[in-house]
Amino acid sequence: MKHLSLTIILLSAITLVGCNSNSLQEHGHSHEPQSFVFTDYTDATELFVEFSALIVGQTSSFAAHFSNMSTFRPVEQGAVTVILSGAGQPEERFSVAQAAVPGIFIPKAQPRYAGKRQLIIELQSEHLKARHDLGEIPVFADYDSALVDVAEESDGSEITFLKEQQWKVDFATEVVKRQPLQPSVRALASIKAAAGHEALVSAPLSGHVLTKPEDLPKVGSRVEKGRVLATLAARLSGSTDLLELEMSVQTARARYQLADSERQRLQKLFNEQAVAKRRLLEAESNAKVAQAELQAAQKRLRQTRRQAAGDASGVKLYAPISGILTAVNIASGSYVEEGDALFQLIDPQTLWLETRVAEADSGRLGPPERVGFKVAGMEKSFAIQLGENGQLIAYGQRVDSVTRTLPLVFEFDNAELKLAAGLLAEARLYHGDSRLALAVPETALIDDNGQDVVFVHASGESFQRRVLRLGIRDQGYAEVLSGLNDGERVVTKGAYLVHLASSSTQPAAHGHAH
């Protein structure tokens, strides 16, 4: 349906030219009615419109392409009105109530008054309202007065990327303008836990884990300082057979009773001065040793019975800091050796960014004022403003002999918990005074065989390749030293697709007449 409607427009234009074929060949070159192409922007919409010369009493079709500036997608619904005014004549309005295809509206104008007329195209829809003032255009009194020499063919520097192509991909443009930029140096970086905000809980003894599976904390869960993480039952030395332990208790009890009886007998003899004090002291010592052996045997028997019944108290392991568990290396009932790493915790509200500046750039680095960095997989950039949400805590004074880099460490606030320790990052360390400079978004840059290239949006479907010379970079923008002018519009999303279109040897397949 789309190509059928647009073909009808093209055929109408051909018929219009054919009605005066004797004017097509004069002095070895051809003439045809003048055509007009406009690209105009408002805050809400972009208008790209094509139409042939306006002639009194004849119908001209406008191919008005409307894009939503917030999404760069086609405007699918609404009414479009072409308004002609001025030149001392009444205002004329020509409207169409809906799009021929999504994004393309085709109002038809049949003017009644000749002269220089002000052209305005309006869009009214449920969510958008836009008024594009395109300035003065001529309305011709007759067909012959609208004829002009055919324009020379393009030199090939213009790149065609149709609206229908733009609307199907992730596409956007942005105006190049001057803005403050601050010098910086590039650095590779990694995110780490801050000192005092990370803890490792190890097994204080060898034994079995008594904690039930449902009570063991999980990786990723938050725990408060002092919470019991697990309970260990100490490994028992010697036999754990209950019969043997009961026999050991009986044996120890018998030895203690014998030793205590001997102590009592010698005490009486000593009181009667019948034995030396040395013999009494030896008896008392033997009784104490036998009593200790009895108590130890009884304790071992009780502990073994509790473990067998699953009722041992054990040794409790506590969280040394408040934070999030990043590792849990035990399971209920498992056996651990003394010194095994059981839990790892981190408090991610404060992190370190460890940056490494290349030796060649270290001489250009002044006292850093802020740091910007990006991590893989995240579109958003992060910023550390020293004195506000972060601070410099280490400035290396020695270049690493292996990596040839200078380390700097920054501590920063991660209260929203958007970043995790262990991530790699690309950072820029900003220093010195800002300056006002012409800047282009870094998303617009294409590396074309080592050259920094952007694509300028010359008109609705026409683009130009520009090679840039760049300066400092700041917060996603690069200073333009040459190659662009203030106010030009560049492709910030979809630039690589325009680059592919520029490399194509096939002509663009136009869905409408140009």
C-alpha cells in the first residue's frame, strides 16, 4: 500500500512534466518545474518535506515526513495542514487528516493566488503539536514560469540514508554547540572494597557445621554486625564410641575414688604427726589429677551424646561487620578444618576506585578535582567529585616497573549500591581549569581506519562525512579543533549504519519521489 501510493505521486509528477514536452529539450539541456526540500526542527518534531513547484490552479503533493524528537520514531497519527499566507492575499489552508504510512503525511495544495507566500506546516495529534515556519516560497502563475534548469548531478559527497531506514533503527541526532570542558588524562581502573569495609570469617577450630540448612545465610543477603552466621561443633580427639567413653568415665571415677581415699587416710595420719607433709601433698596432687581426668571423661561423654542427638551447642561464628555476603563456603553438616575461609562480607556503601595512569600521561596530570568512569555493560557514566561524594586516599609516587603505570586510589560513596567490587572500568581524571569549547558527543564518533569521523545531518535524508581533529574529553563529549561548525547537527545514534551506507556501492532504494 505504501509503495503504491507513493508511486501514484511520482506518476502524477511525470504526467505534469509531459504535458509540456516541447520545453524539455532546449539548447541541449532539459528543464522541469522547480522542486523544494526543507528540513526543520521544533522541540517536539523534525519535519522533512519534499514538494514540486506550487502553480496556481494545479495540485502539488507534499511528502511531509514527521519524526518525534524525543524518540526519533515516525509520528503515526495526527492531522497535517499546509498554510499559505502573505503577499496581500487571503490565507489558504490544505489539510490531510491522517498519515499515508506511519511518519509520512501527504497533504495536497491547489493554490489560487500567485506571488511570494509564507509557508507554514502544522501538525496536530493527541500527544504532539508542532508548527514549522519554512519562510517565503514562490507560487507561480503558470507552468512555464515554474520551469528551471535541471540541477547538476551530485558530486557523490552526500550520503543518503532514508527516513524509512532511520525509523527502523536506533537513531538520533544532536546539535553541536559550545560548552565547558576540563582537561583530563585517561586511566584503566578497577573497583575494590574499601579498607575496613570487607571481612573474611575463618574457622577457629576443626569440626562439623551444626547450623541447619534453612538457618545458614545465603550469598547476597545482608547481615548486621554481631549476627550469628554459623555454629561449629569442635572435633573430638580420641574415640567417639559411646561404650568406650562410658568405660573411660567409670575407670576415671574409680581412680579418683582411690586417690581421694588415699588423700583422706594420709590427712588423718598427718594430723597425728605420723607421716611427713610431703606424702600428704603428693596424695592431694594425685587426687586433683584423677578428679580432672574424671571431669574430662564426663564432659567428653556428654558432648558426644549431644552430638549424636543433634543437640550440641558448639562454637558460634559472628559477623564482624555489617554488610552483604559475597561468599558462603560451607553447608550444613559439612566438616571444616581450622583456618578454612567460611564467609566473606563486604559493605558496598563505600568503595575504592583504583586507577592506573600510563607513564606517558603521568606528567600531564595535575591535582585531580574529579573522576569520571564507565564500567562494561552500563550506559550510565559515574562521577566522583572530590570533597563531595569521594576523596583521594592514595597518590602513588612510583611508576610500576611492570605495567609502567602510576596508581591513584579514590574512595567514593556507593549509597545506591549500583556498583559491585571487582568490576573493571575506564576512567578519566580531570584537573585544571575548564574552558568553553565546541564539543561533539563521543557517541557520534566513528573510528574509520584511525580517523575520528562523524556524520553531519545535512537535511532529512542527506548526510556528510567529516573527519575531525579532537582535543580534550569531558563527561561524554570531545572538543572539536577542526571539522565541524557551531550549530551543525550530527548523528549520535546509528552513526555506524550511516557509515555503512556511505560505503555501499548500491544506490539507495527510495520509497518516494525526491
